[in-house]
Amino acid sequence: MSDTPTLVLAEVFGPTVQGEGPSTGRRAAFIRLGGCNLHCTWCDTPYTWDASRFDLRAELTRTPVHDVVSRALNGNPAVVVITGGEPLMHQHQPGWEALLDWLIDAGVEIEVETNGTLAPTSATAWRVTRFNVSPKLAHAGDLERDRIKPRALRALVETGRAAFKFVCATPDDVTEVAEVTGRLNIPARLVWVMPEGTNTAAITDHLAAIADPAIAAGFNLTTRLHVHAWGNERAR
């Protein structure tokens, strides 16, 4: 049996750009891991977790971490984004710390995209440059007890390395963001509101609807730059 560290991988792609949140526009590579503990109705990466629609044995491959890192660093990105699915489901795997350590050794910044339901371990927290935390609102379809985990969200705030990104389509969604972040004492300066959509028309319409309420609430605003550039094309 090999002791080479591995992780369950959906895809590696880049160089591209980070399309959302505080690092929007920065040159980046993405490592997308398999599996998720939520089931959002509008998920744009269901092939990482939804066995009812996808053959996960074909979509997901247990891959040596050194191969993952080599592919991610091809093109010399400034930032490597680890995403999913829900990547923090993998943080107790031996390959997880190996992945972070090799990226640190390469001198790149590490961002982790997470739904905020799992607290980072201490070993994860100090290695990651930024957690892009996306708690799900009611329109995602999961029960609140499954999608909003106060203890995990507080732990992410306490890292001092978290930004919180909420997908919104209507002013009512922004009101829900204000209620959730207020209840959990998440500072407004750490919140980015982002329009829902997988094409430019939807993003433009939703951005127009949410921009003024988001600004009035003290939140930051982000678009989805990669969708404007490449639509819903996979691995862009």
C-alpha cells in the first residue's frame, strides 16, 4: 500500500482569475475537491457531489497531491483557490496538510472556498491566507439547521482570515444576510454580497436589484467576473 498522500479530486484548472470576493480579478488557479455536505438547489458544481445526476466514479479521482500541486502551479498563479464541493471535509485527510504545505513552499497565497458549516482545524487555519466563506440563505433549499452553523462561523471569524460572501437575487435576500450576520456578530466590513446567476444577463439583473440594499446595509459588493468572461463554461 502506497503512503503517497492523495485527495479526492474533481478538477484542477488555471491560470484563470478569481472571479468573486476580495480577490476579484487576481490571477489564480483552482483545485476543486469532491464531496459536499449541502445540496443547494442552484449549485453550479453538482458534479462534485450529486450522484443522482452524475457518475461520481467518473467525475472524482483519488489523485496524488504532488500531481495536484504540479498542475495548479503550471502557469505561475499568484493565488491558488481550493474549492469544491466543500473542501474542509478533507482537512482530516493526510493529503490535506501536504497540499497546503507544498503550496506554501511554492510561495503562493492560498484561498479556501467554504460553505461555513465546518470549523477549520488549527493546522488548517494558520496555513490559509483567506477563507472565502459562503453561508447559504433560505433560497439554497437546505434546512437552516444544516446550512447555518454558528460555532463553525464564529471559528472562521476568529481566524482573522475570513471574508463572508452571500449569493443574493433580491432585496429580501440582502435583508436575510443582514439578519444572519447581525445575529452571528459578523462585521459588515467582512461581508460581500454577490448576484446569483450563471450568465451575464442574470447577474446584471440581480446586481441591479441588490446593489443599493447591500451598500445601505454596509456590505461590500462583488460580481462574478469569470461568468462575464466565459459564461457557465466549466473549468474557467
